[in-house]
Amino acid sequence: MAKYLGIDYGTKRVGLATADADAKVATPLTAVAPHELAVAIEREGPFEAVVVGLPRGLDGQDTPQTLAVRRFSDDVLWRRLHLEPVFQDEAGTSALAEDRLKESGKPYNKGDIDSAAAALILQDYLDTL
């Protein structure tokens, strides 16, 4: 079955989310250290599309984090795994993810925020299909 992968890239943790091609509903998966990402992608794949959250400044311009995400996408996704990333705006996803986790009343950690943000990024993409 075809699946989609959503990625919220960070230098400390990378949030991951998945969705199957039929339901097109993103679900938080996990958060991993950046050096564990390629193994996690290979374990969970294959994927129809890999959607990477792209951060931008408030003015819409690239920031140092935008460049880090593009570098990661080029090095890990394209060169190592031969996956072409699809970039999706990630504005406000981490804050929204944390708000939703707070509202749930369940305990959560930073990794939960990252994987929930990845799910929001992926869902935004899926909603455009």
C-alpha cells in the first residue's frame, strides 16, 4: 500500500508522520535524532511522497533554518535515499501542535510536538491533492 511521509526537521529531533494513500489522514509517528532519520525512513517506507516542512521568516524569506532543511533534504533524502522531497510551508505548525497536545490533557514531550507538527505539515499537503 502506498504511503506518504511527513517530516518536521530539527537539528535535535526530527518529527515523522505517515498517511496511507487511501485515507489521506496524517498520523504522528515518532521523533528521531537526525542521524537516525535515514534508517527510520528505510524501515517505514516505501513512500509515494516525502513531504518536508519548510520554515520561512515572517517576511517570507529564507532563514538559516530554511537552508538547513534544504541541505538535509539534498544530503539525506536525495543523495542517500534517492527520494525527491516535496516542500510544504510549516508556518505555525509546532505552536499549533503543542496547543492541540495541551488541549488533549495527556502528558507529552518535545518529540510528541515534533511528530504532531509533522502530521500537520503532511495533512496540509494531503489536503491539496
